[in-house]
Amino acid sequence: MKKILAVLLLLGLAAAAGQAQLIKLGIGAELPLPTGTFGDVVSAGFGGTAIAKLKIPIVDIYGAVDYLNFGEKEITAPGTTGSVKNSATMWGINAGATISLFVVMYGGVEVGSYIISQKTETAGAPATTSDITRGAIAPVVGASFAMFDLSARYVIMENTDFFVVRGAIFF
């Protein structure tokens, strides 16, 4: 249901883009790098994003739908001979605001929600998948050059923190 709502929101923003010159739509690629305890169980991955941005002088307000795929990591449990393999995927719905700091640089904050699916495989047992939804907040810094945007954000969630580098192009 949440995925359908996100798609409908983006379609509505796309329709509004034809009516307003201030709204820019974009797509991008992301490189997520897990940190902390989350980094102990999954490895770096890849992702994609769809972004709608309302450009106002000095301030940009935006919404994004992210898909992130974290790579598999194998962990040997202490005191056992078996290993555990973990991987995760996430769908995120985020909104944020940025303020221009210099001509091309900006800083801001993003809030949102992520639907996390974590897959765990234990030697000799069938794989299990657990799903959870968590709220997130992320400070953002970046730079825009004409239609290109490069940003970095640190997503803070309960036991699921990660750093993301995003490259996007706006139309």
C-alpha cells in the first residue's frame, strides 16, 4: 500500500510539473554504506531514487522515493562452526529541505520512513526474511551544477544507520 501511495504521489507531482516551472523531477543512483551495528551484518550496496524538487530562491523542498539493496555479508557466530549470511533491501519515502550555502553548495535535513527487508541464511536451515518499518532523519550536504546534483547524507535509524552518496540528474 505504501509503495502504491508513493507512486501516486510521484505521478501527481509529475502532472503538476507541467503546470509549474518551479518543480523539477529527477532520477539518480545511490551508493549506500552501512555503519555501526548495521555495518556488522550487511555490506555496501547500490540503489536508485526518483526525486521531485520545488525550487524556491535559497530554499529547495523535495520528496524522494528510494530503493536500496545492501550486499550480503557472512558472519561466523562465536563458539560455532556455522556461519550466518545477511542481506537487506529498503524502500524509503523521504521529504526534506535544503538551504543554499554558496553558489552551488547546499545543506539541509531529510526525514522519512524506510521499509526494511532483511534476509538471513543460516547454514543447514532455510532462509528467513523479516520486514520492519522505521522512521529516519538524515543531515544532507551537496552541490548542484545546472541539471546535475551530487549529495551525501547520513541516515539515522534505530540500529540501521548508513551513509549514502547520491548522484542525480533533474529534467
